[in-house]
Amino acid sequence: MWGEKLDRTELLAIILVGAILIGTPLVIYYYQVNRVIKIMNYEKEIEIAANTFENGNWFPDKIVVKKGEPIRLIIYGSDVAHSLTIPKLGIDSGIIKPGHIKVIEFIPEEEGIYEIYCGIPCGSFHSFMIGKLIVVR
Ligand SMILES: [Cu+2]
């Protein structure tokens, strides 16, 4: 065979085997990377502490998330009882006692800036306890 001229069928067979040998790992690699990216997105976790306004307010008081990306918000209650509400998105964590954690999950569907409020009167400056959820494309 060597030294002879390869005919068309042999050449095609070699190209085909080569494509399978190189292509298969590439496809598997691409699939795995995509899967990992999807899992990472799903595991998107954001931590936020609930403090009275005089103790520092929501920390952080601005959260930037991507539209359509599932979010897991981990809320720490620090000084007194609070709750986290985002009325425009219909989100309400319910009461978060000091030293406790609440976890809420949601998918922001629309771009925009949404105010984060505390739903439980938590002191003289309760109504100043405002944060922002910024949903970007
Ligand atoms: Cu509060």
C-alpha cells in the first residue's frame, strides 16, 4: 500500500477516521464545558446582610444580576428582625431574625432597577433601608 498512490476511497476513509478521532473528543469537551457553565450559572449565589439603616443598611446595597439567570439570594439577619422584599418582583423573604439566614431563589425576567425594601419596621430609619437590584442584559 505504501508507495502506491492512494485511491479516492482510501483517502476518504482516512479523512473520515481522522475526523472521528479528532471530532469526538472535541464534541465531548464542548458539551462538558457548556454543562459546567450552565451549572455555574444556576449556582449563582449572592450574599446580602440585613442591617438597620443606622447600622449600615443592606450590605451590599446594590446587586447586579443578569436577566434570565437564576439567582440564589442568601440573606443574613444581623441586628434586629428584618425581611427582604422586592415588591415589583413579588418577592418577600418573610421574617429574618438576627443571627438567622433566609435563602430565596428567583429568575429576574426583565431588565431594570428594582428597589429592595425591608418589610418589617426595624427602627426610626426603617423607611430608609433601601437597596437596589439591578437587572442587566
Ligand atoms: Cu429592616
